[in-house]
Amino acid sequence: MKQAITLSGFLMGECWPLDGFVKPLTLLGFRVYVAWVFFASGLTKIQSWSSTLYLFEDEYTVPFLSSELAAYLGTAAELVLPVLLVIGLLTRPAALALFVFNIVAVISYPYLFTIEGAGGFWQHVFWGAMLWTVFVFSPGKFSLDYWLWGRIQTRNHAV
């Protein structure tokens, strides 16, 4: 027998399909969108490596790293971490790493703190919010992490 829908149940989402479909679909959308943004940036960097080195030498001021090392690490992060996000493997560490990477990118690019660069600043805020959401709430059902965790749990209960 179904329980009656109460106001508190409605407000807390107990009668919504949030946990079953909407929440995992939203998390997948966040993962794919942010991954696309960072991966596209990584592809741009490898298409013109000399331009990338120039940007890291003259435009970006990455703290504690040489410009060349920052270029290599930044490009690698933009090409590897988004793939992990999309397939949902090691999603929380990948989301946290991209979240920190995003903060370093903002700190390292003074243009974002100008009137002209304000739009770019808010894009980074938006991406950061999506990454933080994925980190906090996990990748959801549409991920390899979810599938692997289910297999591990099944195997542990069988023993």
C-alpha cells in the first residue's frame, strides 16, 4: 500500500524521481559538460605547443611551478581528467583535481580579474560549482564507479 504524500515528503523529494533518474542524469550532464570544456582546452593546447608555452611564460602566472612544467601538467590534466569524468571512473578524485585545477587557472590568469575578463571568471565559477557538486554527491548511477561499487558489494556479501 502506498503512503500518502505529505508536505514534508514532497519538499524533501521523497515522492520525486530524484534519486532514481533525475539526480543521476543531472550529475552525468555536469560531468559531460565540464569534461567537454576542459578536454577542448587541452586539445587546443596540444595543437599549438609553441603557443601554449608562450601563454604559460607570458600570460599565466602559475604559482610554485616553472612555466614549462605548468604547461605539461596543465595540458595533461585537461586531457586525462575529463575522460575519467565522462566514463565515471575515479570520478570523485578526478572532479576534485579539476576543481583545484580550475582554482589555480583563475589565480594564474590575472585577466579574469579585469572588467573585460569578468565573463571568463564567472564561467570558471560555474564550472567549479558543477565539479564540486559531482565531488560531493558522487557521479551517480550512470558511471563506472557505481557499477564497480555494486560488483564489489555483491562480491563482499557472497563471501
